[in-house]
Amino acid sequence: MSLTPSAFEPRGKRPPRADSFRMRFVSIRHSRFMEGLYNVFEPAFVAMEPLIRKIGYEKAERPVAVVEKFVKDALFDCRMCGQCILSSTGMSCPMNCPKNLRNGPCGGVRANGNCEVYPDMPCVWVKAWEGSRQMKGGDAIRDVQPPVDHRLKGTSSWLRVMREKTGTATPPAKSH
Ligand code: SF4
């Protein structure tokens, strides 16, 4: 049986154990702090738009994505979907759900709150709800999210947000 049913999980990665130290659970426990941190980071990053424009979005894409992956992988087990919704999911990355669900849990959540696919892992959406209850903007978890666009996998969400906030046109996602 494959241990990587999700397109967003590294090949061969074993599911996390509930009793192992997982930084992502620490981030979810401190979702209010993470929310505050992001609220400081976002405007500071967006303010760098003229510099990024000067460098060129295409040139900046790879280095920014590398830094973003490093930071968000350490904090959230980020899967670099390229369309980050952490602030709407209690800081629990929905791409860690083996079914990649982005609008709440499946019907298989175990009685102990763990995942039906990975029995030792708390359900991503149970953790998302817990995290969201601590956040000022936590009710965003009720927003309906569009389906995940696999063409954006590996691209920088930070640059995408920068483009959205500054009204810089986002190029259409490339088909693979
Ligand atoms: S139980 Fe939760 S984490 Fe597991 S597949 Fe269902 S929604 Fe995803």
C-alpha cells in the first residue's frame, strides 16, 4: 500500500505519529500568535512590490518560493500548493489531509478525532477548527474555498498575495 496517497505529500513520507513532536501542532496551538505575525509580515512583504517588479516576478518566483517553502514547511508542514489558505484554516495546512480536502473534514474522522487514512494523525480539519477558535479572523473557516488548482503547486503564495494586494495582474497558471 502506498504511504503517499496525496499528490502533495513527499514520496515515501511516513504519516506523522500523534505522540511525535510536530511543529505544525505547536503552530496550530499558537494560531492567534501566528495570525498576528502574518498580519505584520504581509504588509511589510507587499511593500516590497516595487523591488520585486524591478527584479521581475518571473525571476523572483524561484528564490521567493524556496524561502517560503523553508519557512512554512518548518512551521506548518506546508505542501506549497501555491494558494495558501492557512489563515482560513486555523493555521492547519489542509494539504496535509490525505484527501486534500479544503472545505472541512470527510465523513471518516475517527471517534478520537484522528484521520481515517492515517490513524495516528489527528484529522487536519479537527485541528483546523481548534486553531480557528483562537484566531480573531477564525470564522473565515466557514468560507467556501475553490477547488485546489494543481497547476499552482510549487509556486509562491506570497507573490500571489502581493499581486492581488497591489492589483498587479496574475499570469494564468501554466498547464502541465
Ligand atoms: S479524516 Fe480528516 S485528515 Fe483524514 S482524510 Fe478525512 S478530512 Fe482528511
